[in-house]
Amino acid sequence: MKTFALAAAMALTSIASISHAQDAPEACLADERDFGALVSSLEAEGWTAIAPGEAIPEKAVESIALARTVFYATTDRGGASLEEIMDLQRRTVPGFARRADTDLAKVRVLTRGDDAMTMHWMLPQAGRWGIVEVICRISSSDGTPAEGTDEGFTDANMQTLNEEPLRRLGVVALEPALLAELTTDATTREIIETVSVLPPLEE
């Protein structure tokens, strides 16, 4: 009976992951290593990229800060309160638009209606040249709000969608009423994070 229950639970988790993967931008889970092509693909999906040096809209700063706060809070807070983490992220997010692109790391902030996201493109440390990591974190106004949580959000549930190349997906559902004292963002209902680790192209 326990084996059946476990199998059923894993099946439901897999179905939920596939559903949320459909909510995530296709570009974030694509087999694409070129940063410019990824940005263009996101724009084709209706996202607007904020050019380096441009100010990030206040609403987008709040949404992205909330996404980063919640994901940190579901992993390791380092002893900080939610309010402290949120204040730090509010100060951190505007700097994304001021970061210069390098050969090893690039980041873009993108918006689409009430939604906002960051897309990080990275070549990891020396010794792993050729591997490309793409991480998207989306503050989405879609999704079903969390209910019955103590802090206003569920735990991050990172699932592996594919082993090679590695693709992972995490979803956190928010309960806006319980987050009212933390943020002015009343539209974000769930936060989606995608991680793609693409191996080197074969010569």
C-alpha cells in the first residue's frame, strides 16, 4: 500500500511539473546556448527586455525582489527575517540593469504585463568551459494562490524535468493576503524558476 501511495504521489508531482513547465517561457527551457538568441526568443514570447543602463520599473523591482526573497526563504535564510531579505533584494535588483555583460555572465530583466523575470546566462568556473547555465526566475500573475500557509508561500519544489541536458523547475505558490505586510506586489501569485545546464557542443 505504501509503495502504491508513493508511486501515486510521484505521478501527481510529475504531472504538476509538466503543467508548470508549460507556464514557463519556452526559451528558458530551450536547447539554446546563445544569449542574444535567448533574449530574442523571450521577446518573441511577448516579453520586453530592459536594456542595460535603463531603469527597472518600480513594479518590476518589487516583483523580482519578492521572487528572490521567497526563493531564499525556502532554502537558507542565514538567520535573516523575511523583511530583512526583502529590503536587501529591493536594493539589489536595480543593479541588474547596471551590470556590464561579460564573456562569463550576462543578465536581463524582462517584463510582460504584470509579470517580471530575470534571465541569468553563465559560463561556470574554469575547468568546465563550454557548459552554459541558464536560470530564469519569473514572478507570474497566473497560477493558483497558496492556502493555509503560515508565511504566505509554499516551499520550493524543484523537480528534474530532464537529466541530459539537465533541466529543473521549481514553483512556489503565494498567498497574497499574508504577504501584504511584506510587499506592495499584489499581483504575483506564483514564482517559477527554471534551471538549464547545457553541455558543450560536440566539435
